[in-house]
Amino acid sequence: MRVKLWGVRGSLPSPVAPGRLRGHLEEVLKQFEALKKTNSPLNASQFLDLLPSHLTGGYGGNTSCGEITTASHRLIIDGGSGIRSLSDHLTLNDPHCKEFHIYLTHFHWDHLIGLPFFVPLYMKGKSVHFYGVHEDLEEALQILFRKPQFPVPYKVISPQIHIHKVKPREPFKVGDLSVTPYQLDHPDPCWGARVESNGKSVAWCVDTEGIRTSPEELGPDLPLYQNADLMVFDAQYSFGEALEKINWGHSSGPIGIDLALREGIKQVVFMHHDPSASDQSIWDGEQQTKQYYSELMRSRQRAGLSGEGVLWHFGVEGESIAL
Amino acid sequence: MKFKALVKIEKDRTVMVLEGWLDERAELPELDEPVKGDLVLDLKGITLVNSLGVRNWIQWFKVLKVQRDVKLIHCSPAVLKQANTLQGFLSDRTKIESVFVPYFCEDCGREDQLLVNIAKVGDPVHITAAPPELKCSSCGMKMELDLIESQYLTFMQKHKPKFS
């Protein structure tokens, strides 16, 4: 199983503005000039590898879209602006694919905004299956394809569309992938999913504030997390910011780490980065989370708890994680 | 380690001695009546702090009817390190009065702690105080600070506690 992140920003696409890009370039060149004065043998590529990610490309500006694949099947989670790059990729690399499966966690704009640019929707002979827990799944799609918001009406794409209303906490199949929706802590509401295949599991937990955290509070939604090989978790804010934004529906790195350690999750990737945060701010948040994690692990070891930690990082648009 | 709380209501203050892990399972004490005078929390026995515990801790302060200051004394290294890392750990009305600063000896491996009274450190807004030096009680060598030195007492700059 492989997970690819096509969009990792939250709320609103956030392209890097030319002024900010120039600022990054100036900083990189300044550091490279200083390095050259030391007669360092590093070449440009090796030098770039040493720089923090916010100076060499950042985290990406497209909104939520993930792709989970096995050798034979593909599940797309959410249709944020990142789905456009996925659509381009599929057109080039898998032009004969006829069946597409998209699970929608909820209908906030940042999770739907790329769907009008998903090319298979306009191609006769293709089938695009939409899955969702919400009763108004089809209505949410119809709203997207309606004048004056968008020039192509829903009836043009409806022959290609297949709607599947799925039940909370009951698995459904997409080929060899088993998908079970579980409720997250987000307004309107939002349904994450546990995706399993061939003994591997992904807990998709975006968007969530992670208000319910103890096993008792999570109740029927606890299996979403238990012993997952990978958890994709919402870290829109720093811990301090999340405390100030109660009921905004988004969480932070330290909360995801605590959940992961308790539930035996092996790896976590954080996404849904704040659209108003610069790449440097996101990087700062990642460093703060590292500091938190490092101290927590030392306390746990001193307390006689398992020294086994969790692999984690802040997600970058376009990255692929093999399980 | 199970969380424990011992509450002593005195004439002009309430003292709570908290021990164990401040995590999502920690049952912070409920009080039937508003806290009289200052609330003093002795945190020497807190051995682990996680973010879920801190979030509950912040909620707990909102429910407690504290009329005056909340003073944290004898903060363990676990409390000190996460107070420096997790913004929001200290509210406006909460101030740390003393902390156990952790040290280790590079020569013999011994670990130790030194109680630092924050009020004596200096101006909290422009804090530049270096951590005190400590000699190893086993081998007599100078011990190293078991913290990132630049972040020693970072919480003071974030929260600017008031001193009487």
C-alpha cells in the first residue's frame, strides 16, 4: 500500500507569492555565497540538502487530497485543489483507467474545490464513484457544477458519476481496499476513514480538532486509530494556537503524537497546514513538535514506558509514503 | 504512574500536591467551593507531562473558581521542559515560583537537580540569567545542564510573570 499526498494545506489554496519566493532565493544565495568563502567542497545540490525545507520548496499550497493505492486499486480521499495535479498525473500515466473512487470526508470548500478540474468526470466511458456518509452527498456535488459558479452543469458529468452513501463504522470495499468511516471532531461533521489492505492500515484523520482523546471519549471511533501503520493527522495550528481556537475543528502536532503513542500507531504524517502560515512558520511548528516529542520520549523512558516511539513528520505536497 | 492529588485547605490559601503523570488520564481534583486566597500547586512529583494532559489542565483552571493567583512551586524537570515548549501551559494568572533544574555529569553519568527560586533570577521580561553551576556530588566535576541552555526559563519570556 502506498499513500501519496497531493494537497496538504488547509482551508484555502496558498500559492507562494513572487515576493516571498524571491526572499527565499535571496536567503539561499546569501548562505551559498558564505559557504563558498569557506572553500567548502559541497556542490549546489549537496548544499540544498542541508537547508531547512521552508527555504527549498516549502510544504505546498494545494488543499486536501490524498491517494491510497495498492497494486490493483486506487482510493482518492477528498477533492481539494491538489486533485488537479492528481488528475494531470492520471491522464499521463494511467490513461486507460476507467474506474475512479473518491471518498469525501465532508463538504467544506477546501475538500471539494478541485473536483471541477478532475478530468475523468468529463470523459465518456469513465466511471467516477463518490463515497460519503453524509445524506446530501449528491447535492454537495451538484452545487459545484452549477452556473454561475461553474460553466459546466451537473447533467453533463452525471453519466460518469456513481453515488454511494456509506454507513458510519461499517466497512465498504474498493477492490482490495477496505474502507471504514469514523467520526472526527470537526464542525458539520467530518468522517475520517480507516483504509486497510493486505495487513496494512491507514487512519485518515483530516479534518479534526482531536477533542475526544481518551479511549472512553472516543468510544465507537477508537478503532480508527488503533495500531494503524500510518495516521494522517490534522496539524493546522501550533499547540498554543489550537488552544485559542476552540471548536475551529483543527489540531496540532503534539496532540497527534500523544494519540499515536497511546494507540500503537507506527507512523504519523501531519497536514492541513494553516493557509495563513508561511513555510517558515510551519517549519517552526515542526521544530516545536520535535522538541515536545524529544522531551516526552525521555520522560516516558524514565517512567519505564516502552522506548518505542513513533515516526512522524510534517507532510509535503507530492510526497509518497510506502507501507 | 497514576496521578495523585493531595489537597490542603489552609486559612489564607489552598495547597495541592500533585504527583504522577499529567496526561489524559490524570484526574485533577474538583473542589466544592471557590478557592480561598492563592492556589499553590506543588509539582515536584510530576514525572511526565503530555499535551493531552496540558489541555485538560487548562480546562481545569477554567472550571476552578480561583480568585487570586495560582502559584506553581517545585516544578519538576518534566514540568519545566514542557512549560518551555507548550505555549498555553501557563495562563495569565499562573506564575512559576520555583523549578528543579536538571543536570547531568558527563564524567560519571550522575543526574541531579537544583531548586531555583525564580523571583531571585532577575527581571522576567529581559531575562538573561544563566543557569547556576553545579558540581557533581559523586566525582566533583562540573555538571552539564540537561536542557537546551538557550531555552532555560523560556516560559518567563512568554508569560512575563509578576513578582511582588
